[in-house]
Amino acid sequence: MTDLPLVIFTPSGKRGHFPVGTPVLTAARQLGVDLDSVCGGRGICSKCQITPSYGEFSKHGVSVAPDALTEWNSVEERYDRIRGLPKGRRLGCQACVQGDVVIDVPPESQVHRQVVRKDADTREIVMDPATVLRFVTVAEPDMHEPSGDLERLTEALQAQWGIEAVTVPLSVLSRLQPALRKGGWEVTVALHKGHRDTVHRILDIWPGFHEGRVYGLAIDLGSTTIAAHLTDLRNGTVKASAGAMNPQIRFGEDLMSRVSYAMMNPGGDREMTLVVREAIDGLARDLATEAGIEARDILEVVFVCNPVMHHLLLGIDPVELGQAPFALATSNSISLDAAELGLATLNPAARAFVLPCIAGHVGADAAAVALSEQPGQSDDLVLIVDVGTNAEILLGNRSRVLACSSPTGPAFEGAQISAGQRAAPGAIERVEIDPVTKAPRFRVIGSEIWSDEEGFAEATQASGITGICGSGIIEAVAELRMAGLMDARGLMGSAAQTGTERMVPQGRTHAYLLHEGPDGRQILVTQGDIRAIQLAKSALYAGARLLMDEMGVDTVDRVTLAGAFGAHISPKHAMVLGMIPDAALDKVTSAGNAAGTGARIALCSVAARAEIEETVRRITKVETAIEPRFQEHFVNANAVPHATDPFPHLGRVVTLPEVNFNTGGGAESGRRRRAR
């Protein structure tokens, strides 16, 4: 034990003990945390901005006192006075450690900023948007037949477009008369009518014929990342896409940690609501700038999210989702003014729509996947896995659709991994290990060249080789198993047992040396990394097996990997690892960001909104938290690929070595077996 303060950095999860008075920037550098600095810690460049968090963090086992860092000093005060520091921010080079503390490194302070891989997939969508533009000619006022301008506009809409009734926000009504007179009694109005609305709502008005477009945002609000697609509401074209890390991650990397934070810190739920709304508003502003449009032309936003994100977005305390029976405040879809969500960047009258949730742990993101992938229309039995910090799983065909969620945690996204990081330039994303020489080759994000190919050093000079992301660690662990360096229980052998000096001793365990840079910095796959991946994949597999039990089957016809991360998983490596049930590898496909696609479909189609509400009512929900067999499936799934379930399809293409690295000594090696 040590009395030195514990410093924990998020989202990397890296931690260490440091003497009182250590600058946060120094602690970050010693731990290898990705915190930028250009001025060398003199408080000039402001690149090292950090956000300390205070309160109880049961996940990390720390209580952070208000005086965990030194008070503001003159350098920070001067910088704030001249340039301004965002609320809650500190300069990492000036703030010094005084006690246990949790430090969030925001994306803009990271040298290797995240590449959010939630691009929009090309999809045929039947356009039926809730928001449309209508050009009308309005009768001029007449002293002999007195009526208000709004009333005559309403009459014109009825006569020319068959629109029976409208409502008008005060912000639009105040601009009606100038617009009518400037347009010579001709105006263009933006009208909105959701699938449950009885009247149209006028969201904006322009003099004469408005030649511009109106836009909507489709937002996939995930536990770790937020993805937004700016979409033309006339034809469904995606004009721009952007993503950001969910700033709530500093309150807890997984959902239950955030629920716990809200429980243990009065006002914690409001704190998390505020930061995520600010992040969404910032994304909207960035997208408008990128697309070269006015932000006020964004008239609608559609959200998909898991239940905890759903409640925190809406400003609802998620405490009930942290305990049985996991009751939602509402499972229906919600329509409201975007301004109620604090989205000030959009048009003042913009509308927001949140897809319905399926159950207390199966949210609107799973509903969006169902809308996008249509498992209920499949003749085959299809398993759809939306891989993320909280995995949503669907299993079904034309006869029946089941759904559950499984708490995989953030390991698949690079967190809780010794050299792990988010997907960013310089991160190792592909790995192969030669089964004879035991030597690795890999690829990093930002380059298509493998590490053993000519030109690799030049191609990666700018980004460097900075760590390993989720797809990389999955492939690394699976390759260790295929190369005979790791046994079925997930235990790695020593150099003597495996015949390679790449197995580095670490106390009573061993690590695999994946890369060593010119500066001597090593990227290792440790026993702890393997354990984190085992826990994550076991939760995922156990959730899938529960649905298969409920369906009364032992096999599935097809597996679809969805989600930003799922799109980058190698089917073979996922199968070797035992993330998913056995199936023919050509029947394991990627659906890309299916939740984001579902959000775009709902944004572009009123009929789709009605359809998904009906679909959600027909889906059978399975609650993993109370299912007795979940633990049994979880334990059996700890083995790689599995302790009891057969993997005949995998066995036809991969032969796994029969090795056993126990603490007592030698390896039973030299034999290889087909996957079970």
C-alpha cells in the first residue's frame, strides 16, 4: 500500500500514485497519457486543458475531495482573463496533485484525437419526412373583410396544400408580417407534422420562394461516442457526419458507473445531462460549419440511445434503471422542442424525436437497429449484435424477434487495456502473428501498409505507433491463441514454454511484445488485457446464448455485426475469440452503424416512426440481469473460444493448438486440434 495520491485519467483508464505537488501534465507524461502540450508546461499554449471530477467514484474505488488539486494560480487566471477557459477546465501544467483525483482529458487536448468510425452507410430510404417546405400565396389584407395575417396564411395552406390546421410558435409568429410584406404576399414555410401529431406546426418562414434546403440531424448517442449525421430533408442525402467522445465518460466508463455516480452525488444526473447536451450542441455547430450551411436551417433532430443515455439526455434521473425491475420513465417515443434539450445552435423552433425503448436495458438504439436490419422480415434466423460498451443483441426471423442487452464494458473500445486507446491515427488496428516464428505484423490507423512492408516507417512517421484500439486487441488475442502462445483458458506461456523471447515476464504472468519503438517504449499484450477481453466477450456471448435458449436453438443461420466498432471486427478473429456463436464465416457480415442508419430512416420517414413503435411492441425482451443461466453461460464463455459449445464451422478453417500453460511448468504442445 502507498499513501501517495492516486491519479486516474479517463477515458484511457490509466492510473498511478504520485507525490503531492506533482503537476497533472507530469503525471500524464509518466503514465503515457495522451495529453498535448506545445509550450513545455509554461501555461502559454493551453493545449493541456483537463477537466477534474469530484465526488464518489465507486468504479474506481476513490472519493475525490474538492481540494484534490491546487487552487487556480496566476497563470491560469491570466489565461482565463485573456482567452477564456471553459467552465470546469484547468491547465494540466499548472494544476498540481493534492489528493486522489479523477482527470478527464477532453478530445481537443489529445495529441491523437479520436476518429469516430460512425460514418453514414448508403441506404435506400423512402422519403416521407416530418418536416417539409411549402410555398404559398397569401391574400392581402382587406379592410372590408378584416382578418389576421396568420388566419389568411392558414386559409392559403388549406386551399393550396390541403393542410387543415397549423400552430405557430411565438418566435415564428413575430416574423410573419415582415416576411409576408417583403415577399409580396408570397412566402415559404417549413411545416412539421410527426406521426402522432394532429396538426402541422410552422417552424420557420421566408419571404417569397426559398431556394435553400432544410436539414435534420440523426444522432446515435452512445455510452462512449456520439455520432451525428447532417441530412438533407428533401432527398435524404448526408451532407456531413461527425463524431465526438461522450463527455460523460469521465463520470464512469460504463452505464452502471454513471447510474452509481448519480446515486452517490446529489445533482450528478443533472451534471451528466448538461455535458452531453453541450457536446451535442457543439457537434451540430461543427456540422453546420463543415457543410457550409446556417445552423438555423437545421429544423429537426432524431435520437437513438440506450436507456441510461435516453434518461440523461432528457434530464431524467436514471436511478430506477440501476435496480430491479429496471423501470423506464417512458418506453414510448418522445416528440418535443429541441430547445427543451438545450440545443441552442439549431433553429429556435426545431423539433426533436427520440425513438422508443424496448425495455429497461434495451433502448432506442436497439429499436433503431431493428428498424435498419429488419430481423422480423428474415427467413433465416439472424443474430444481430450491436457491439459497444453496452451491447444490444437481437435474434429473430419472421416468426419471432427477441432482444436483450449485455454489459460488455469498454474493453472492446480500447479502454482497460494496458496500451489501449480509442481509434485514432497511430493506433494498431490489425494484427497477425506467424505461427512458426511467433513474430507479429500489424497495421495502424492512417496507413494501409503492414509493419513488415517497405514504406511503413515513412507512412507512420507523422502519427507514430501510439497504442492499440479495440479491433487490434481482439485480433491480437485471437492471433495469440492461433499461434499457440495462449491456451484455451487465456493463459500465456513463458519464453521457455513458447520458444520465443517475445514473451516478457511480468511478475507471475507473461506479456507478449507486439512492438518496441526506437525510444524503447513497448506495446505489450498483457495477461490483464486478455482477462479484460475475456470478460467482455463472455458477457456478449452469454447474452446471445440466452436468446438462443429462449428461441430453443443451438445454432443461427446468420450473424450480423453492427455498430461503429462492429464494422471493423474480423469475423474469423471474433469467432476464434468466441465473441459470437459458431456460424459459417461467409454468413458473418457487418451492417456498419445500424443504429445510426435507423436514426436516419426515422428522420426521413414518418411512416418508419410509426412502424418501429409497432415493431417494438412485438419484440420479446429478455432481461440478462435476472436470468439464472446468464452466469453459467458467462463462465463457459471465458474459454477461448468456448468451454463446452462446439464450433464446427470454425474448425473447418482454423486449427487451434492444444497447449496448456499452467503455473506448474511445461506446456503440452506440439499438438493442434480443430476448434470445438
